Amino acid sequence: MSVIAVAVFVVAYALIASERVNKTLVALVGAAMMTALPVINSHEVFYSRETGIDWDVIFLLLGMMIIVGVLRQTGVFEYVAIWAAKRAGGSPLRIMILLVLVTAVASALLDNVTTVLLVAPVTLLVCDRLAINAAPFLIAEAFASNIGGAATLVGDPPNIIIASKARLSFNDFLIHLAPVVIVVLIVLIAVLPRLFPGAFAVDPERVSDVMSLEEKEAIHDHGLLIKCSAVLVALFAAFIAHAQVHMEPAIVALLGAGILITVSGLHRSDYLSSVEWDTLLFFAGLFIMVGALVQTGVVKQLARLAVTATGGNTLLATMVILAASLVISGVVNNVPYAATMAPIVAELAPSLVDHINPQVLWWALALGTDFGGNLTAVGASANVVILGIAGRADNPISFREFTSKGAVVTVMSLAVGAIYLWLRYFVLS
């Protein structure tokens, strides 16, 4: 069965990468084949936390998409777009840097999917005002969300999985990973002009038009904006304290969406217009295909191969885990990879023979899975959401375009992460 699972996944992945067939159709057909053959059964698809559809991700996306749809009716995205463009003096490069910084910081406080859902509409409006291609800006924000999300326990779903298995706290992540995230973010900002050459040319007349706009005039429903603000404050507080309130982010998002639908009085076409149904279905299909790889033991075998060659050497194990996690999680999505790899790291840590702090293995796993999400267009949930939004806004981002840029960012992140882990835990420790 493992051979069948790998064959179906490889063919589906190749078709998605070729972009000759709709990626949602490919994911759903691949998922159907996995269940029909059958490599994976319906119980494992719908009810298993290890191999099934991650309903937390699906419903978190659905709830946040509805919230964005309600927010859109207030004009707040136009307000923020004009404000950002004016503060940056109309310079596309400065606007990109500003949006990258906002995305990275927000992704550390919220999960990265929620962040890109909130930042992407602003980006599209800024680029529309300046008549420039939004695709490079959206790609840069996806990178920033995956990098910034690595800084905290709640920033990226793999961190939650790792924290649970290794018994790590919010402060542990902040102390150990925030420094390297800041360095990687600085390097990302430095390479943006070379990463997106030709993306920053703008018509001076467009800049003059934007600078003459009054952002306050963009708000056309102050009452709804006040209601949305109150709900969002409570929503974000619940996201940050979800462990303490015993409520998963998906439930928080759905509750927030339900409250806003009720108090807004909007017609369903107004708030459902922002729901990316294709993206949700693509996620479902992708989860099933990856779940089949997990179920047949393929992912676990790949992970074991990455760590059995270490011979109990902590430095070698750290670098192998970091590099393997970057590559594998970039291909099969970092959430199921983290779930599979965490038990293996837990088994490996006590077997190290050189008595160096084994906790470094967990930081290597976290950095690898989070930064590895930038490798391909399907490496992280935020990437898939960005591509869906870009496609609907007539700013399509190809798999090849994203992955060509993502490979550069991933290699850069690997280099910085490896140096950081080596210096902090083996040289200066």
C-alpha cells in the first residue's frame, strides 16, 4: 500500500506543480484514489487526528474568511491601504517592507493563516491603487508569515504539536526562537529587491493620486466597524489564550464569525463572497493524500532515515533534523510532518551519547518545519491561502514562481538557522 500511496501522491504533486490541471481537482481526485484503492479508509480520513482531514484548519479558515467578508463591508481595508501607502511615500519597496514587518509580527501573535487572511486584502487594495502587480507582495507576506510564526508557540501549528510533545512553554519558544527569527527576517528584507526585480516600478501619477487621498473617507460604515473591532479584540485575546480558555482557534473563529453575522445584519452574499471554497476543498484533498502517506508509514520512514545516521552525536542530529525537516515539510505540508516527527525526536533525545542539551533537537525541528513551509506553494497552510486569494483577485501566482522564490528563502533560512543553533547551543553553551 505504501507504494500505491507514494505513486498517487507523486503524480498528483507533479500535476499540481505543472499547473496544467486545476490544483483543487487534482487534490480531490488524488484523495478519492487514496480512499477507493483503498490506501486509507473513511474513519481514518474523517476522524483520525494523525491521518485525517485537519478540521481545525478547515474551520479556522472558514471562520476567518467570513470575518474578513464582514470587515470588507466597513471600508477598513481601504483605510489601511491608503494609510500604508502614504506612510511609505508611495514607494512600492517601502510598502512591501512595511507589510512584511506587519505580517511577521502579527504571525507571532496569531496563527499565520489568520494573519495572511487579514493582510492580503489590504495588499490587494494598495497594489490596485498604485496599479502594480500584487503577486510579489503576497508571496513576500507568505514568507514573512512562516518566518514570524516560528517565534512563538501559537504562531505556527507545528509549534503547538512540538510544545505538547516536548512540554515546552510559550516563553521557551520566545527565548530560544525569537532571536533567530529576527535575524532571518532582517535577511529577508535585505534580499527583497533582488528576489523581486522589476516589481517596484510605479507611475508617479499614481503615487500622487494616492498621496492626495484622505484615508478617513474610506470608512463608510462606522457602526459596523465598531462592532467588528470589539469582536476582533475578543477574538485575538482568545487566540492568544486558547490554551487557558480551553477553546481551539477554529471554534473561536467560528464563534466570532457567527457573532458578526448576527450583529451586522448583512445578506449572506456579502460575507460569503470572501470564502475561498476552492482553497478549502484543496486543503481537504491534500490532507487526505498526506494522511495516506502517514498511515502507510512513508513519512515515518523518511523521518527515521534522517535521524538514524547520527550515531548519537547531538550536533549531527541537530543539523540532520533541521535540513530534513526543511525539505520534507516543504513537500508534504509541515503540520502532518511535525506530528510524525515529534515522537521520533522524543525517542532520539535520550539516546544521545555526548551529554549536550538534547532540547536543541526540538528547536531544530521547529525551525525546520516552520521555515520549510516556504519551500513550495503547498509547504504551509498560509501559502495555499495566499495562492487562492491571489487567483480570485486576478493576480495569479504560479507554483513555479512561488517555489523558485521560496527555495531561495528556504536556503537562506537554513544557513542562518544552522549557524544560530551551532553558535548558541554548541559554541557558546
